[in-house]
Amino acid sequence: MESLLRVKELAERLGVSQSKAYGLVAEGTIEHVAIDGAVRVEPHVVEQYISQQRTVGTPPERRRPRKKAENSR
């Protein structure tokens, strides 16, 4: 059995912030194990989540920041 991942390691594997990783765990999107208050995730759960997120086709357009109006201060 592989070692359980800490939230920091989960975030690194997903390429997201620790805050986002905690959010995914808190909302139940990523299954976790609580050990004496510490959140841990099994590596195969992360791989399964990544597989479920895969899409085929053109990636969605990224939002562009709004330009400030020239007259606003």
C-alpha cells in the first residue's frame, strides 16, 4: 500500500492551491481519511479523480480580466 497523501501533496499533484484541495475534500469531491483530525488521501483516489476530470475536445476559453475604463479613477 502506498503512503497516504497530505493535503499539501494532494494540491501539488492536482496543480492547485492547498485551499482549493481542502475545498475539494470538504465538499466530498475527493474521498479522504481523517486520522486524529488530520486529512489524508489515498493516491489511487487522486488518480481516479483526475481520470474523471478528463475531457476530449477543445479546452474551455479562459476568462480575461476586464479592462479598466479610461475615465475611471
